[in-house]
Amino acid sequence: MQKQARKARLFIDKNDEALRVRFFSFLDEFEKGRIPSLEELRLFFVENLGIKDARSCRTEIEFLEEQIVNHEGDVEPTASVLNGFVAITRYCRFLLFGFATDKVELQFESQKKPRKGLITREIADTFITIPKDFCCPISLDLMRDPVIISTGQTYDRSSISRWVEEGHCTCPKTGQMLTNSRLVPNRALRNLIVQWCTAHGMPYEPPENIDSSAEAFSAALPTKAALEANRATAALLIQQLADGSQVAKTIAAREIRLLAKTGKENRAFIAEAGAIPHLHKLLSSTNPIAQENSVTAMLNLSIYDKNKSRIMDEDGCLGSIVEVLRLGLTIEARENAAATLFSLSAVHDYKTRIADERGAVEALAGLLKVGTPRGKKDAVTALFNLSTHTENCARMIEAGAVTALVVALGNEVVAEEAAGALALIVRQPIGSEAVGKEEMAVAGLIGMMRCGTPRGKENAVAALLELCRSGGLAATERVLRAPALAGLLQTLLFTGTKRARRKAASLARVFRKCENYALHFGGLGAGYAFAGNSTTSRDSSFVGDVSVAMSISVPVL
């Protein structure tokens, strides 16, 4: 067998080799900004490869994407080349076979009972398939900048940096003492994460301080050929959004949503080509699939900062997004409208415009009360962003957002952000008065101090501190009457984060100044006296800043 193997020659079919060379020539043409002619592409795909309809084209795309998933770094063609093949094949799918052939697929999709939303399926798939080794042990999120600490464990840089800044000197996972504070980039793991994200169509936008030109990433980043092919595909899709049939518009919105899932380059050229006005019109569609895809495409486009202004400057677009939030035809459409408002509200000047839009805050509050877990998360993050602008306080009170936030304190999925929003609202007298009128507000915040996450406890004690400061003696006495508060403050002083300890000490000082302090607490006074004299309270100018995980990423769907 060995002798025969040595004598055997590798046989390469000349026709296959010619096809391979031709396909690479298409990549070269796209990379140089030249789009191959319709005749050339038809000859190659239809006559040579035997791909004669859109269904066959989709099958080829799925096969190529599977190859990317299972790709090994030292095997040719590289992942980037395979991405280029996918981009060109997707372009040819619409150039050669049009849009009408997908009508049956859309009809089948709309008739499924019970129908899971497009978005729900994608979110579920994303979270189920993320490899455990790619997630940070602290945040449990996909790592964007993995680093190795002295114990040999890997964490996301932002999470472990925060851990160390809070005064911890042990490894969160092993409990070992840290011998030094060096953070060594785990480039091998980062490369694997980038390749995995590319294969699954997930965005990977590393922090700005990462050298994006590093060789470790070059293999997985999209090539110019892939970007140019995607640009050509976007032009076809936008043309259908403008002039196509209702079926074609629905398909085009779906494909734009998928294209906008990854890469700021894709999001930029899709918007520059004029997609936003056409997606805006589709928001009012009576077709649930069309509406859901259009609002989700708008969400994905809004992640790119320059597109935020394009959306807000489009006449009536904000109002249409709010209408989908209020009256969307599917729960997924309403949830993604809320997520879009969250994304847009990242710009400070847009916070008041969103809050002043008729029905926006009311709809967010309603979704926070009765939405799905994901819908509540979208709503509370949007409300938190709006609460960071002082001019929105009165509007949020009027719209019932305060009541919804207080109720949300009892839901562990959204309690942390709800406490953060309340801590901002109560800084103003009218906000303090509104929260003070909510019967469950103080109890809910104290419950957070007892059972919440470290950041949730931090936000809860911050909210109580601001409530006492802004609400005066009456509010302070009401908080003082809460059972077990002294013990919880003591616990925070010893086990809380650095900020939580400062907030707890500041709250104890406020209590000590209350003229009814001795009446209400008598024998427990030693606890507050200790807090007031603790070294943790030396920052007397502390104003109870809020800590919310603003690394919350906009879902890319």
C-alpha cells in the first residue's frame, strides 16, 4: 500500500481547476471594483455549476457557510476567501434568479403555527451555540478582548479590569491571589472568536485600543471582494425596496436585515445607498413579516453611529418606529422597535426627541410591564437611557414609566437597570416625589439590596440615597422605617463593590442627620455610627452616581 501510494499521482480534473481559477478571477474583479457581467456570471453558475434556481443557490450558500464553521486555520481556501464566495453567490442569487421565486418560502413562513418570530429564533440560536470557552466567566458574555491574568485564567478585559478596580485581589474563578496586575492579550482565543463570529454572522467589533491590523485577525476579516459583492447585492435589494412587488419588498427587507447584522462597512453602505427611506415606508406594512424585517433592519443599521442621524433626520421615521412599538403586528416587531429606540437614544440630543414623541414612553412602560423577558429588557434599557437626560423626568412620570420601573424591581431580568433608572429620576424633586408615592418603591429597592446582583445592589442603595437627599425629611423617615435596612447597609460596607460601599456610607450619614434617628433605631445606632465614621465614607462629596452595565450591546438580529 505504501509503495502504491508513493507511485500514485494526485489527479486534478482540468475542468474543476478551470472553474476554480474562474471563481478566483471573479474575486479579483470585485476586489478591483469591477462587477462581472451578467452573461459571465450566468455562464459560470447556470451552465458550468448547474445552479439553475434560487433554491439551489441557497443550498450552495448554506454549504459554504458550513465550510466556514468547520474551517481550520491552515487549510486553503481561507475563511476570508470562503466569505468572498458566499458574498458573490448571494449576489448572483438575486441577479440571476430575481425575487419572485422566494414567494413560496415566505408563504410557508407566515403560515407556521405557532409561529416563532424571526428574531426569537435567531436570538435563541445565537445564545445556544456560543461556545462556553468564548464567554467571560464574570459577565458570561462573548469576550471581545480576552486577556490572561497571572493565574492563567482568561477574562474579557473590561470585566477583569472592573473587578480589580473594585479592590479585589483574587482570581474570580479560582480564588487564587493575583501575583501581579498584568493583562496579557489572548490572541489565539481572540482569533478563534473572530472566526466563529464570522461563520455565524455575528458582529465582532473589538474595542478601539485593539490593533485591528494584527495578523491574527486578518484571516477572518471580510475581504474587499466580499464587501464589494455585498455592496452590489445591497444595490439590488434597495432597488426592489423602491420598485418591487410587495413580495419582493419583503424579501429585500429580510436580506438587508441579514446584511446589516455584521460589520460597520455593510451598515454604512446600505444606508448610503438609500435604504432607510424605503424601510421607513415598509414599517407601516400590513404584512407582519415585512414589518418585522423592516424594523429589525432599521435596528441593525442604527448600530452604526452615522446611521442614527440618518434615521432621526428621515421625516416621520421616529414616529413610525414608535407606532410599531405601540401597535406592531408581532411581539418581535414591537420588541425590536424598543431596541431601536434604545440604540438611537445613545445620542444625548435624541433623548428628549424620543421622549417627546407621542406614545413612546407610554409604550416602553407598557412593554416593561407585560412584555416577554426579552421585550422587558429592551424596554428597560431604553427607559434607562431616556432617564439620563434631566429634561425627560417630568415626561417619564406623566407617562407612567416610574410605576413600571418600580414594578420591574421585582423581576430579576430587569431589576438592575430599573434601579439604575430610578436612581437617576429621584435626583430631581419631582422624581423623588413620584417615586415616594409608589408604595412598593422602598421595599423593592431594599429587596434589591438583599438579593440583587453586585451592580444591582449598588444601584438600589444609590436610589435610596438620592431619594433621601431629594425627598427631604419625610422621605428619609420613610426609608428609615424599612426593616433590616441597618443590617443590609452593614453588609454592603463589608462585601459590596467600591461604589456600593461609598453609597452605603453616604446613606448612613444622611440617616445620622435625621432628627428622628434615635427614635427609630435606638440600639441599632451603633451600626450607622460605624458607617458614618468608616474609612469608606471619607469621600464626603460623593453624590451617589449610578452604575449600570452600559456595555449592554444592541442586539444585532
